[in-house]
Amino acid sequence: MSENQATKLEEMLHGEKKLHSTKFIAITSGKGGVGKSTISANLAYTLAKMGYRIGVFDADIGLANLDLIFGVRTKQNILHVLKGEASFDDIICPIDKNLFLIPGDSGEEILKFADKFNILDSFANESVVFEAFDYVIVDTGAGIGSTTQAFLNASDHIVVITTPDPSAITDAYATIKINSKNKDEILMIINMASRNQEALNIFQKIQNVASKNMPHLKLFYLGNFLVNNTVRGSTKYRELITKTEPYNAFSLNMEEVAKQLIAKVERNMLDTPKANFGSFLKRMLSYL
């Protein structure tokens, strides 16, 4: 990494050192097409606007596309780091104030690097932003594949997104059931609902079934988003609606979801060991 680039990153992060652990929040879904990546990107921007230093890790291996949603081009990604061809700081892509993209790989070659822990150790002490994030939003793939599951297992919190579509609800429940083996709490967002009550009804039905079959698991409702044509347009034109239209209903709802999420996560902040992006990747790779 060039000295100028390192200095620029330090300046963007105000030269501050973290006093607490980075928290990793995985955004996932049982099936594709439910708006997972759009929510991940806009949630990250909203948290950054609130003053938190946010990393967004594109962990949808095989379909990594957050660079398109953010409207940026990236030349290197996490695979180059695991290969030893780039440092962590080399691949970081500044998006906005307090917001940084950690590009994922659009292929599945990352699966070959499950034993490359030494590479992570080699750049951990040299990275400018390795421990700089307050939160990292992990945008995973949809479904219950082994790679997606590795990212979910490694994350501190899981947010499952579904729509009112019956198949999406069924797949969301399957995702919840599998992850209940490793998590005592899972968060939920209902997207593309026709009205708020419909979304709440869907959550309550899932919650009722889960309580009978997984009594140890707590489901927490973060909120919902209604069908919104403006959101579709912003995705098409590679714009963040929370940035371009901060008073849109979606943007206002996202602020409430972000506040709910922060309140839930920070409640247990002191109970978890210190972690950074390197320890997260080690945990993830150990599950593969």
C-alpha cells in the first residue's frame, strides 16, 4: 500500500484508534430477490450517517455486486488478500464519510483458502483500518449453502430478510431453524410488504412457529419496508435511496431499523471478546 493511500485512509478515519470490538452483523435471506443487498447497502449508509465507522463486506460469494449498488469500480477484492497479492488496506474502497466497502469475490475460489490463517496474521499489524470499524455489515448469499453458513456462524448477529411471498417465508424459516443451532437470537426484517400490519402478521406467525419448535430462540422484529417503486429505480441507476432521497418512506424506515439494530447490538457489547476483521475471517474460514 502506498504511503499516500495509507495517509488518506487514516485521515478519513480521523486517525482514531478503536476502544472496543468490531461487531459483525450478517444480512441474509432464505431465497434471492428479497432486496437483501439493497437493504445491506442502505443500512450501512444510514449507520455511517449516524456517525459510526462502517465496513460493508460483500460476502455473497459467486454473486458479489455491492460495488454496482454503490456505483463504484473495484480492482481487487478479498481473494487477492487471501492469495497474498494485496493487503487489506489495498482493497478497501471508500464510499462516503465513515463508509467503506470490502469487496468480495464473484467466484468461488475463496473456498480454497480455508487454511490460510498465516496470511491474515501477516497483515493484521500493518493495516490502517483493520481494527477501525465500529460495525461490519456482512452481505451474505441467500440460502443455506455451506459458504453462506460459514459467514453466518462467524458473525455476531444475524438479520434474516423475507418478503410476503410464501416461498420466501418458508425459506426464511428454514434459515432461522438452521442458525438456531448456533444462535440464541435472530433479528428479522420484512421487506416489500403491502402494509405495516401485513409485515407484522408475517413476523408473528414465524415467531409463533419458531417458539414451538425452537423454544430457546428469541426472534426480534427490527421493522419492515413497504413496496416502493422509488427503491427499484434507485437500484437500477446505482444510487442509494437513503442518500438521494432522505425523506422517502424507505429512508425514514431505515433510520428506525438502524436505531433498533444499534440498541439491540450495543446492549451486549461488553459481554463479547475483542474482535476485528482478521478474527472474523479466521472464524469464517474455520467453518469451511
